[in-house]
Amino acid sequence: MISLGLGREAKAEDLIVKALTRPEQWVVLQNCHRAASFMPRLCTIVQSFNNPDVTVDPEFRLWLSSESNSSFPIPLLQKSLKIAVENPPGLKNNLLQTFGYSGCGVVTEEIFEKTDCGPWWKKLLFNLCFFNALINERKTYGVLGWNIDYEFHSSDLEVAIKVLENALTAQPAIPWQTLRYLFGEVIYGGQVTDNWDRRCLNTLVYKFCNPDVLEDDFGFFSDELCQPVPESASIKDYVHIIQSLPDDDPPELLGLHPEAMRGCREIQGQNFIDNLIALQPRTTPTSVMISGKQSNDDLVMEVLSDMLKRLPLSVEKEDGARTQSTLKRIMSSPIWESLYKALKRYDPLIHCVLLTFLKQEMERFDKLLFVIHESLKDLQLAMKGQIILTQELEEIYDSFLQTRVPAFWQKYAYKSCRLLSSWVNDLIQRLNFFNTWAKMASTAIHRRYMRLTTAWKHPVPSPSPKPKHPSDENSDFFEGFPARYWLPAFFFPQAFLTAVLQDYGRSQGLSIDSLTFTHHVISDTTNIKEEEFSIIIQRKLNIVRRAFKCTDSTHVGVHVFGLFIEGARWNHEEKILEDSLPHEIHCDFPEIYFLPTKISTKTPSASNQTDSERYTFECPVYQTPERSRTLTSTCSPSNALTSVSLSTKKPPSHWITMQVALLCEKNEK
């Protein structure tokens, strides 16, 4: 037996050669996925077993263990008898396996009946096993369970049991805090890379590892589903209790929302459909008829022609006399640079970081539009036979037939999980938002420039350097920016929020490191019912009107809209977070006011709380419903944008275990 890795290939090959001729020899190569470069050589060795000049003992066996890996040679798989080892589905089956019901489990009768671990050993051991099964079963629910698909193995449980045994043997009192740290930060938490997942894991650890679990009437998430266990119970009694659990795990048993089951079924259904599509032969431009009326070529040509008509060439339309007055040209001109440097003190418009952010966002959209138009034109020519159909163009062709956004476009696009038609409509909405913002900003800059140049040519003597009417000085700023910001419109919403803090810090002479946001949820600010907002978006109405309808009267901070909440709902009357209604996973969320404030070093006391029955839940905000699973590298921006403080009457642990989050878009798949 040998575990493959760097520098172990030669030893493995030598082991196989020696075992071939010896009687009744078995060779086990573990972790083949860690030696991808050795797999072609191993495939050649296995194929040589059929050569007449190679002697192989009839009892010789070669065992290979590996994770699922695309680098594993197909011929080697075809020649092998394949066995898949997976955790049993369901909390009940997982616990039965742990307690040895269907074989040799982690918890044997010898371990269970230890007498030197104190009177609470059995109960704490069962709690730990239940916790291990629970965190594994939550993976079935996708991002509603964990943002990232982790692999918690039986070896983790074995180590945790040993740690629990040592802690109970060495100390008369149970070291709760030490156990929680070792379980939540080391044994299980050591492989949890997402900060919000770590928060959820530690919340679950506390649920199963605190003095309350020793009470006779203690239940996990549902007293009806988890009956208490007497101290004198044997391992057979525990197995009997496990067998009484339902075969289909209710989401409440895992700390999830009841409607999470529907989300789980949707994930399974979508995976099934994706696998069916992957099994189909690759399509190429042909004359295959669809429904006897339209061929693939006709369908793709119709789609790309429609896109070429609907999508502009750039965010700002440069036509006629307005060409020189676009925001992009203004901020790239020498006059802008000289104006920026000539102002000796902070100007809320000229020195505004949000203007720089707006310019960068428009550049990203212009780059995306250029890529889309060029690829569409090339595909059009390729389908007419005027240029070669490259692999890249073929991928775009296939994506159109599958109504998916081409992977080539996604390299230059913002993060999104939308299907093609919805993605194009959403892109047009974003372009309209930025086009309107750019027009307002360029008009405000022109007005501000005229006022400044007039003041420089005809200065008015005054003993005070401050203007007589500060509101007049800032009026250009307020007229050049939206009253409300559509947060999902941005490529990088994190940069937008950072720019807001930078602007506030510059105006107040504060470092950005000393600033943070406080949040206020605002309802019914536009005379539009929040529950109808998703319908309005689908009809492509009111996005621009809602953002630019009136000026912002607060003058500090920003109002954002367009978010959805997953796993909960907002009570507009009481202004608190509540459980979702039946058959409801997503809800439209009201407008949020982000107010920059200085970070306080004081610890809030109970006397400062306005309502002792209310808690504050830090709700994460994600750009897409896939949350952290869309990250392809450590260099890409995080899908988690920020967090919003929401008032609630339930403890934060209730929402944390349900993975409640705000999203910039809902899942359409």
C-alpha cells in the first residue's frame, strides 16, 4: 500500500512490477488524484498486463483510490471494476452508519461504554455524532446549507471524538469554550474558507456544545423530531432512537427554512437536466429543423440579429453635437485635469470619487458591448460561410441554442446567473441606468465649471472663505447623481460602497479605515408596493424613474434598492425580519439607507437599547444566488458584497443557521 504524491511514482511502479509474479499479492495505490502526471504511465502499465510476454499471477489485484478527477485516464476506467464510496443520503442513514448499524462504524460499543469520561459522555458523544451528520446533510441543500461545498470526512469525527474523550478525562468540569474552539475553528472549521460559513458552523457548534444540552428536556432544532435520551441508555437504545427519525429529513431538523426542501429539489432537477444536456452530442451549424418550422441556423440568426438591434455600441451615445459633452470625454480632457488641480479645497462634485467610479463602470460596460458586437458580427459572417467558424464562435452558437450566456462573454461581464434572454434585458436596464446617470453628471459638471470660471474671473471680496449659501455650492452635486442607486446594476458593488465612504471621509477629513455604514430599512418611499417590484422589473419599467425621480434630501450616504431576501421576509409595519410565508423562498426587499458613520470604540450597553426584545442580525449581501460558489480563483472579487444590520425579534442564530441573505438577483434556473 502506498499513497501517491510528489516523488512517489517510481516506488509505486516498482511495487506493481514486483507484485505481478509473486503469489496472491495485492497492491493499493491511494490518492491517485494527487499524481495526475503519473496516470498516463499507470494506464500503460495496466494495458501491458495483456501482453503475452508479461506474466501475471491469477490472484494479483491492483486497487486504486481517487477523488473524482477529470485527469483520470478513460481507458483505465473502462478496464476497471468501479466502486463509488459516498456518505449515505439522509441524516438517519448517516447516524446509523456512524453507530455501526450497517458495518463497522466510528462509534463502537467499546467507545460508547467508556466509564472514565464522566456521566455526560454518552449524551455529548451522541450530540457530536448528530452534529457531524447534520453538517454533512446540509450540503444537500446547496447554498442554503453551505456557501461552499465542503468535504467533512469520518476522520474529522474520529478526531473530534478523541478530543472530547481527552477533555472529559483530564478535567472534572466540562471545558465548553475549549471544545467549541477545537470543533469550530480547528477540526471542522479548519477547512471552512468562507467567513459566513464559519459563522454558521460556529453557531451550530454552540447549539450542540453548551450546558443546555445536558438538560433532560433538551432537543435540537425540533423537540418533536429529536426525543431526549436517558443517561442509562445503551448503544442499542440510541440506535433505536435514530431509527425513529423520519427517512426524509425535514429542513427544520437541519436548522433550515421549511421551504428549503423546494430549493433542494430544484437543485437536483437542474443538475439532472444539466447532465442530460452534457450527454448530448455537440451541435454544429446545421439545417436541423426545430418543431418542423425553424432550423438551428435560423434560430441563432434571429437571436443575434435581435441583439445587434437592441444593444447599443456604448453606454453614452456619441451623436452629433453631444459627442464632446459626454462624461467620458469630459473626464478625459485636459480641462478636467486642470480644473481638478486648480481647486485648492475639497469640491463635492469635481473631487467626487463616485464620478471616478462611474467612469470606470462605463468603461467596463463599453468593453463588454464591444466584445458582444464583434463576436455577433463574426458569428453572422461564419454562418454565411464568409469566415472560419472558430471554436469560440461555435461555443457562442451552442450557448444560443441552450439559451445560456456564452462563456466568452462572461469573461468580460458582471457576475450573473441569468439565462440569455433575461440577461440581455437586464443588461439593457443597466445601460439605461448608467446612461441617465452620465447625462446628469455631465450637465452638473458643465454648470459647476461655468460657476467656477465666473467666480475666478470676477472674484467677490469677502472676509470669510466660506460661501454664503453652502446649499448652492452642493446643488450641482445633488443634481448630478441619482437619488437612489440600483445596487445590482454595478460590475463591482464593493467599489461603489467604498467610493461612498471615501467621499464622506474626504468631506469630513476622516480616514476611510475609521468609517463604516449604519443601515436603515425604508419602506414605501416611491408609492410602489415592494411586493410588486419584481413584476415591474420584469416589465422593464420604472428602474430609471425610481432612481432619478427626485433629488436626495439626506445629502449624506446613499439609498439603494433592487435587492431580494432569501429565507426570510421584511415586516413593513413592525420593521423587523420575520420568517417567510409558506411557499415563498425569495421576497423583494425595501430600500436601504447606507449612512457613513465613524466606527465607535465604545461597547454598547444594555441601557442604550431601545427595545430589549429586539436583536440585530448581520445579513450578508451577495451579488448572485450562487453566493461564494462562483469564485474561480482567489484573485476574483468576492461574491459577498457587504452585510446589512437588520432588526429582528428572534436571536441571530435563528437566521444564521437558515443562511438568510440579501441577493442582487434571484435564481431563474
